[in-house]
Amino acid sequence: MTKVFLIGDNEQLVSELSSLIKDKCEITDELTDEVEIIFELTNFGDEMKFKIIDFIQEKNSKATIVSASLCITALKQCEALKEPERLAGGAFYPGFASAGAVELSRTSFTSDDRFLAAKQLFESCGKEVIESPDRPGMTAMRIIAMIINEAYMVLQEGTSNAKDIDTAMKLGTNYPYGPIEWSERLGPELVYAILKSMYDEFGEDRYRITPLLKEKSIESSIGQ
């Protein structure tokens, strides 16, 4: 079986991914050169992300790396790698393992065989794999983060309350969660980090973060 190593600062993502792939590969607790696929599950925080990438390079120079890239693009991560061809990006967020599809991205450096190794592992777990652009938020989370941001603007303006916003969106659009509820499931810090990355990347006002959402992100960070 394929030897896999999981690492990152988000215990929920590590747990979700471990449960998803445990029957299709051998998950090891030690990072050696025998490991064939490494999942790095840190979504935001450049210092922590690149510290872990340095650790991976020190311990293993061969494995395919599938790294969380919702907030820090795969291409930016490639700058820290001696072998950038072995890295692909992944859209990993709380609840991703229960979705029907997994988003992966590649850079101009990512080799076809590395991308295929990651793709086939998820397909073996019954997931459809969508190749998304290597951009902040990728596809689904980019759209969801913008919906959440707009919902917090409505809430901040006092146009509606959180319960009514969620009810209107669930009943009116058949969304599984309302946008405020979605932000709580994903974590305000992740939503904020995705939007900030999008704003930094594109510099457009439509990605400007609602002050109330920024406050919720700070409160969530302090409360941990």
C-alpha cells in the first residue's frame, strides 16, 4: 500500500483526511524517505506553513506533496522547495471529506505523475477530483467566502439578523447551510484568510473584508 504522512496545524483536517484515506493507504507517524505522499494541511500563516515545508524537505526528498493552498498558493509554496515539481495544491477545509468532490491544483512546475498520484488516491476513496486554478480560494471556497462576506455586510448594516439571513439562503437557494452558519463551520479565521489572500492577489474592492467578519476572526483567534 502507498505510504502516506499527514502533517499540519489543523487537527480537524488531519483527522478528516486520515478517516477518508485510511483504508486505501498506509498512514505512517514517521516521515522518512519511504513515504510516497505527504499531505500538508496548514491553510494560513506563512511562518508555520514554510516552517513545515522546510521540515518536509529535510526529512523527505522524494514524496509527492499535496499541500493546502486555499490561502497560500501552490506556486508561492514552490519557492521554498528544491523540487517544485513534486508539489500540488489542495482545497482542504473543515467538512471537505464529506463532500462529493475534492479540488486539486497544479503549478507550471507540477509533474503529471505527481498530480496523478494525488488524483488517483482521492478517486480510490470515491471522490470526484476537480482540477482548479492555483488561485486563493480555488473554486468553491472562493465563491463561498464571498457569499459569507456579503452576509456579514448585511448583518453589520442591520438589514437582517443572523438567523433570518441563514433561513433566507437555505430556503431560497437550497444551500445546505446559511452563510453565517457556514462561517462558523469553516471558522471565521479561515474565511478571513481566504478573502485577504484574494484581496492581496487581485486588489479589487469586491474582495474587501467586512469589518464585522474581521472582528469575528480576531475573536475566534483570541478564543482558541
